[in-house]
Amino acid sequence: MSNSLEKIKSSLQHKITAQIKQKGAISFAEFMRMVLYEPGLGYYSAGLFKFGVEGDFVTSSELGTLFAQCHARCFAEILPNLTKPVVFELGAGSGRFCADVLVALAAMECLPDEYWILEVSADLKLTQQNAINALPEDLAKRVRWLDAPPHDSFEGVVYANEVLDALPVEVFQCIENKYQRLMLTDVGGELTEEWQDFSPELLSQLEQKKLSLPNGYRSEFIPNLAAWMESITECLSKGIVLMVDYGYGRPVYYHPQRNKGTLVCHRRHQANFNPYQDVGLQDITAFVEFTTVAESMEVVGLEVCGFTTQADFLINSGIDQSIDPSGDYQSYFKKVTEMKKLVMPEEMGEKFKVIAAQKNLSIELSGFKVNHWQTL
Ligand SMILES: C[S@@+](CC[C@H](N)C(=O)[O-])C[C@H]1O[C@@H](n2cnc3c(N)ncnc32)[C@H](O)[C@@H]1O
């Protein structure tokens, strides 16, 4: 491992240990927040290369332009119904999705007035700014980075791809029908797991899921999801919230056989299940439990209007329209390979889901011609 990576790892470990010395045991969610987002040190904040073929994982937006083009067709069904429409993207990664969507919307003559990005990583914000600065001026000038969720009311599309899975999770176990919260402490310089009671607030969020779990069951949930949803959508006066991620509805997510949860770490395209190794150098994520996402949307006054697989969403958003069999063979082959990766069930097609909710708007989006409500 290079010296600079070693340095990041040991500085972050030191910071976590210092936090535990100062505050006592920390929750797994606090640990995950630090290892992913601690300024200058966390996985998303330290300037390490993560996205794409040479990084640690590839998101749908990084595979090529098809994913963004399908979204542009979806956004084009929404934006003309709105006044001064905005696309508001959370966690824009490398900025590629934003750039590709704007190019596609420009070709459809359906550009939003503005495109806002809310990004927690200062380092990724710079990467995004470089990507956007390479766009034609008429597109680049529409993009603005927010430091916090918007304060003033707006009409538009709130969008997030693979952001929910990057939100810190609480880990729990169920012992004799009682929930315990995973906390981390430091024993002789080693991070050590211990179990404590949840606060009444977090316990009630877990109890609201009405789970029936076997003894010793371990899993996770995103704490305060409704509050987060409220913070990003409260100023949306009219429009759609669209979120894409890998995950399942509650019955599958908390299936009795999935008794070790869904946490997974990624480094250089290798998955592992040890979040305590290589802190700051590997991504840690949890699958998304979409029933709670839907409930959180409803709690904050949104009306859930679509839940489907990525495959159905992209196919019904016309993914085949972006592939030209009469063009040159090499680029045709590349596009078909990209499409297969996005829609084949054993690739990203079924693992990834798309959820949509609307506010003061009633339109039937083509992408949700086929819904999978029974799995929510
Ligand atoms: C797995 S990446 C996905 C990036 C991009 N959407 C894509 O599809 O390639 C997760 C992104 O979400 C950002 N992020 C995580 N938590 C966030 C939050 N609470 N608000 C905004 N962005 C967040 C990360 O910094 C990163 O840019």
C-alpha cells in the first residue's frame, strides 16, 4: 500500500479512536459516517479514485450514456408541466450523469432552467465541476452547487442514484424479541463491537417496521430517513422525486434467512464483508429497504406513484431508442453490451429498483408502465 494511503488510513483510525475516547462507544452509523465522509480522510472525501473501470465500483451512470438518456426522456415528460423547472440531483458522483442528462435534454429542447447538485464530498464536488466545465456554456451555466438543501420553493425533479445505499446505517440484532444497537469501542487499540439499548426515538423507528425476526437476527436500517427525505423535498412545491438504488421491499430485505444483514464493502471491484479493515480506503454500503423509503416519502407529503425494477424502468423509457443498429458495428456492440449490463436480471436489471413520488402533479410516467407494488 502506498505511503499516502497508509497515512489516510492511520489518520482516520486515529480520529475514530479519539472520538471514542472523548464520547465513549460510537454507533455503527457514526463509524460509517466517519469512514465515508470525514473531511479529507473519508472514502468519499479523500480524493481517491473510486468510480469507473479503474476505481472500486461502476455505477449505471458510469457505464456510458444510455442510463442518462433514458432519464432524460423521463425528465422530458415532467419538466414541461412545471414553471421554471429545476433538476436537483443529490450525490452526483463524478458529475457524468448531470453532464449526459443535460446534453440529452438539450437535444430534446427540454432543458431545465437550472440543475442543482447537493454533494457532501468537497473532493467530488471539484471532480463534478471539472466535468461540467467541459460542457458547452449554455449547459454548464445552468449547473449550481448547493451547500444545503434548498430554502426556497421550487418546481422540478429531485433525483438520486445510489445515494440511499451510501447513507450511514444503524446495525441491530434481535435477541429474545428485543432490539440491541451495535456500538463500537476501542479495546487495546482494536475496534470492538458491543451491544447496547437503542434510544426510544431510534427504537420506535425500528418497531414501526413490525418485523418478526428469529433470535440472533442481525441487520440494519437507515436512521431518521423521513427527516432526511423531508429536508431534501420540503421546498419542492410541484414535481417528482425519483430514486434509484439496489435493494428490496421489506419482506425480502428482512427475510428470516437474510440473518446477517446486507452490509457490503467494495475495493477495486472486490466485495468483502469486513467494514473494519482498510478504513477510508474501501466503500461501505447497505442495500436499501424500499418499503421504508416509500413510507418516508408518504410521511413528508409525497405520493408514491411508481416502484419498479431498473430493467423495466429503462426498457419502458426507451433504452432501445438510443441504440442504432445501422451505425458502425463497434459502437453498436458497445451500446448493446452497456444495455445488457443495465437491464439483464443477473446484472443490474433486477437488483436495482426505481421509486417515484409526486407532489401536486399527476402524470403517468412511461418508465413506470410496469410496477412491482407486490414486492414493496
Ligand atoms: C455511490 S455514489 C453515487 C454517485 C452517482 N450518483 C452515480 O450514480 O455515479 C454516492 C454519492 O452520494 C454522495 N452522498 C452521500 N450522502 C449524501 C447526502 N446525504 N447528500 C448528498 N450526497 C450524498 C456521495 O458523496 C457520492 O457522490
